[in-house]
Amino acid sequence: MREYEVMYIIKPGLEEDNYNQIIEKFNALVQTNGGEIIKVEPWGKRRLAYEIEKLREGYYVLMRINGAPELPKELERNFKIDDQIMRYLVIRVGE
């Protein structure tokens, strides 16, 4: 299993419960695909460096996970499908 760091930005304007539901959805996706969650850090709303889709803020979430090499591809596929995700980045730790 390899260690990955995942950062994703959720669109602002949702209620706190909705943010938690989205975070839980991606946590469950990792576990369903045989991954292990090391830690999840919701950073909250932060100002973006530049405008994305005419939005100036986003809700940042940082996640560290262990998983097979196929897990990042599955995560990225689901990030692309979800309309609430503005941006995402998955990198392998330790290279």
C-alpha cells in the first residue's frame, strides 16, 4: 500500500452538515476501495488565490490515505463527477 495526500476544494455556500456529508462520502469511497484513512483535516473556508467559476472562496479538505495504486484514479474519477468539488489534487507521499 502506498501513502497519498489528497486535497480537494468544495464549493462555498453550503451548510456545515452538507460539507460533512461530502467529506464522509469520500471517506467511505476510500474505505470501500480497500484504502485506509490516516487523517482528515477540514480546513474550512479560505480565500482562493484566483477566481474559479466566479467564486472567491472554497471549503478546503486535506486527507492522508494509504491505498493501492488504483485508488487515486478512482478518487479522481469521483471528484470529476461531483458538481460540488471545485478543484482536487492527489499526490503520492515519499517520492
